[in-house]
Amino acid sequence: MTANAEDHMRLNAAAGYFEKMGDYKTAKELKDKANVELGHFNAIFATLVKYEGINGVVNGMAKEETEQHVSEYTNVANAAKAEGHDDIEAMLCAFSEQEKGIAETLNRAKKAF
């Protein structure tokens, strides 16, 4: 499911660049493929909800956001800073704060169950 979500986003991002370059045919093809990936994601997500319930899925998402994404952004930001890439460090620190907010929202959502 995560790979489908990532592919969906990458394909859409690439399509945007092809649109900016004026290659609308390739952009449309990439958007169509992105929509296929989104369909796969939605089917898998629905199956997870069917078997785990929405609370199980949200709990898993909250745990992942809390443990993995926040720490990964922070770790990579620290590495970027150590290598002298202050711009990358600043971007990733901002992303880490946003991820923290996502985790907080998911943790509040899971309390609704």
C-alpha cells in the first residue's frame, strides 16, 4: 500500500514537470498511471479497514508517523547539517514538524474509538 501511495505521488510529480515542459501527452500518460496506483492503494486500504477496522488502520498510521517519519526526517536533517547542507536541513526540520503534527492528529483520531 505504501509503495502504491509513493508511486502515485511520484508519477503525479513527474507529470507536473512534463506539463511545464509542454509534453502534455507524456504528462497525461503519467497521470493515468498515477490514478491506477491510487486505485490499488484504495483497494488495499479498504481491505485493511475491512479486516482491521478503521481504528486498527488509524492506530497503525499513528504509530508509524510517531516512530518512523518524525525520527527519519530529524536523522536525515542532522546528517545534512553535518555535511554543510543547511538548506536541506532547514527543509527537513520543517517537514519533521509537519510530520509531528500529522502524528498528533492521528493520535487524537484514534482516541475517537
